[in-house]
Amino acid sequence: MKFKKYTIIICLAIIILVLIFIKNKRSSDEFEFSLVFSVNGDDKISTFDNSFRVHTVDGIKVINLELTKEEKDKVKRFIIDRRITKEKGYIGNSKGLVINPCEKCTFNYTLNGKENTISWTTESLGPYSINVNEGKITPLEGNEENYEKVRNLFDLRKLIEDIIYQHKETDGLPEHVQYL
């Protein structure tokens, strides 16, 4: 009888450990992000708390906006495929990219259980000629090597805003970011 009792206890302990491992593995695979961009104040989309905050002429409007797993995966694939993840030498990890009308952008995300931040302003990325009407970013002489990185940061912000403004909850809200 004692032998059966200990066997059952050991089996239950193993099952509990396996379940804990599976839960931890699942939570480390989750991808969450927030993007804060300064326009007329700090506007923000966050999957951490499923909110979208935007400054309007009537004041600050905050709506509940839950992105689907597929939408989050689009952003995750984008930052991995374009190598925007926080790696040595990537411009924007500690500085910032002023994109008219954005004064500063900060992208926070969790990937493989680690929290990361990339923020950028134009000065930190170097001089570029930005023609919003034609959708062109042209590096000025001597700054050609950073073009791909600048383009990726513009495209990241555009991707996130495209996802946001596809939701009916955002109908009627100002789309203030200029697409390049």
C-alpha cells in the first residue's frame, strides 16, 4: 500500500512539473508590444493592456483595442525579418528618428521572454530628405549606409498604424502619421 501511495505522489509531482514547464514555455513565446509616438502629445498603441490612446481636437481619447494573434505575429515577423530586434550596432537602440510630425518614437516589445526597447529621433539617424507627398526618403550625401535602417523604422510604424486603423473601433479617429 505504501509503494502505491509513493508512486501516485511521484507521478502527480511529475505531471505538475510538466504543466509548469509548458506554461512557462508558452508565456515566453508570447509577443507583446507598444509603440509611443509624439505628435501633439504622446499617442500610444499597447498590446500589453489592449489600449490605443490618441490626441484629438476634443482631447485625449483612449479606446480598448485588442489585436489578434495574427496581427501581433505580423509585427513580430517584421521586426525579426528586417533585423530590427535589439542587436549590437543597430541604430536607434539608445537614440531616436524624428519623422514629421513625430518628434520621438519608442517601440517596446517582449520577445522570447525578454523586454526590449528601441527609440529613435531623426537626429540620431543622420540627415535625410523626406518628401511626404511623393513618399520618398533620400539620404543626403555621406549618410547612405543608414538608409535601410531608417526605411525599416518608417515601415515598422506604418505597419503598426495600418493594423490599428483597420479596426472599426478607430473609425473617426485622426490618422496623423504620414506614410512614406
